[in-house]
Amino acid sequence: MIPELGQGALLVALGLALYGGLAAAIAGTTGRASLLQSAQHAAVGVFVLVVGSLVLLTYAFLRFDFSVRYVATNTNLGTPFYYRITAVWGALEGSIILWARCSRSTRWWSS
């Protein structure tokens, strides 16, 4: 159940990100403020969904949910609690989710 929720959240986030990018591009060319506001709301939705998927992945690590391949390959039953939390971004998939979340919150593009 946890892997399906996380994957579903990421798929919806992908759809929202595509919509938000397209809406922002159209709003930039036409000057429609309502479309730009909709793109901003889509960006907030993407952020919430990506954070939610990261929380679900952390939960899978804490519960030793070995049905998730990422959890099964990066932890075992002898792993202490604090290492299980850090294992979330210890390999490629978790770090991609973490960087997706951090890049949206640091606003590096506005400097």
C-alpha cells in the first residue's frame, strides 16, 4: 500500500509540474494573471506531493517494508533507527526526491 501511494503521489506531481510549466509559459506570453496564479498553485501542489512521497519512503524504511525494492537493497533488520532515516537519501532514488524537494524550497532561480 505504501509504495503505491508514493508512486501515485509522484505521478500526480509529474502531471501537476507539466501543467504548471505549460500554464506559466502561456501566462507569460498572454499576460493572464489567473493562469499564472494557477501555475503557482500547481507548484505548491507539486511540493506537497513530493514531500508526501518522501515521508512515505521514510515510513517504509522505519517499518522495514521490504516489499519496496529500494528499502530492501539499502537496509536490513539490524540497521539502527537513525541510519534508517538517513538511508532514505543514501542511494540514487531517495536523493533525487530529496533534491527535487530542496530545489523548489531554496528558490535558487530568483537570485
